[in-house]
Amino acid sequence: MKLNAQQANSLYGQDVKDRSGSKIGNVGQIWTDATGEPTWVSVKTGLMGQKESMAPLDKARITDSGLAVDYDKSTVKNAPVVDAGTDQPLDTAQIEQLYAHYHLRPQPAPSASRGRAPGAGEDLVRSEERLRVGTESQPAGTARLRKYVVTEDVHTTVPVEHDEVYVEREPIAAGDARGVRADIGEAEQEMTLRAERPVVAKDTVPVERVHLAKDEVVEQQPVDDQIRRERVEADIPEPARRRR
């Protein structure tokens, strides 16, 4: 489809995608031919610094996500470039390079369909302002990552052992009494007892790596401004006014 001037003006800063839907960059500038029809667009690819790759608007489409051109990503990125933000018209050599790169046939210059009436004087040139909306990078704050120590209560259990004493009684049968000394008097027997108690030790171990990361997020931000345009009104005497 052919883009009109209003559609072209709405594309500044929009995404540019190739024929497969892969993003190439963003719209930088738009050039028109002698009739005012948009014909070329510069694309900020992010790889050329202060340069922008050129692409034809022939067969380009406006989609919900921006501008789709009828070429692959590498063809556009390797196309002739212009200075970023330039408002200079394309010269003959640049146009020839672009037509050669994209294997296009140069379009013939449009011819006038109506001659100037004798005595009409010089043409009035009607001008208007157009918004050229771009972006600039600026600091938006500082992200910091810090660590600090907190104390937490930990409740757990651990099994502990201890000795418990009980008295065993074993009757001595009459046949087993031989060899057993029978004394009447006081005597004692001792046994060493053992008991475990909980012991706490602390080990410091690494548990995770933490670092800051960032994503570039593109969002549409509205821009409101005012532009001026000229209007032309004709003051024609009634006898000379054309009747329709």
C-alpha cells in the first residue's frame, strides 16, 4: 500500500520490522518525492551509532506494532546510510545508490498536468509544520543491590541418649549355689552412667548468587504539541468567478 503524509507522520519512533516480522529498529526520518508522497525511511538499527540505514516505503505496511517493510533484516541493515536526525533532502547519488541496493527501477519524475494561466503571477507556496518526534536517553535513577544481616529464631530437635538404671533380680537355684560366696554384711556396687546433651555449632555456607540485571522495555508514550499550517483563500470578483 502507498502511505499518505498523515500515515507517514504517525510513524516517527515506531518499530520497523522486516518481512518475517523480526524487528530491525525504529523509524528515524521520512523522505517524500516531488509530489509529497513518502518514499524512503531511515531506520535506527542501534548498530551504526550516528548513522541510520535507509529503506524504501514501496510495499511497506502499517501494522499494529509499527511499520513492516518488504525486505529482510540484513538487507536493510546493509543499506546506504544517512546521518541520524538529518533533515537534508537526498541527492541524486544517494538515490541512485538506494535504487541499486534494493534492485529498484528509478521512478520517472512527475509531469505537470496543467499549465500556468497567462498573467497569473508567481505561485503561492503553502507551508505547514510537522512534528518530528524522537527520543533521547537520560538518567532515570540508580538501582542498588546491598546485603545486610538479620537474626532469625530457629526451632529444631535433636535426638539425645542417656542411661537409665534399673535393678535386675535373678534367683539362684540350689544347684547353682556352689561357688557363690554367701556373706552377710554391707556391700556396694557402682555403675558409670552416660548422658548426651545438645551441642550447637554454626557453619557459613554460600546459598545463591545475586546480581542486578535490566531489560529494555518499549512503551508508547503520547506526545501533544501544536503545529502551524497555512491556508490559502481566493478573493475572486463575482464576474470572474467560475460557475459550477
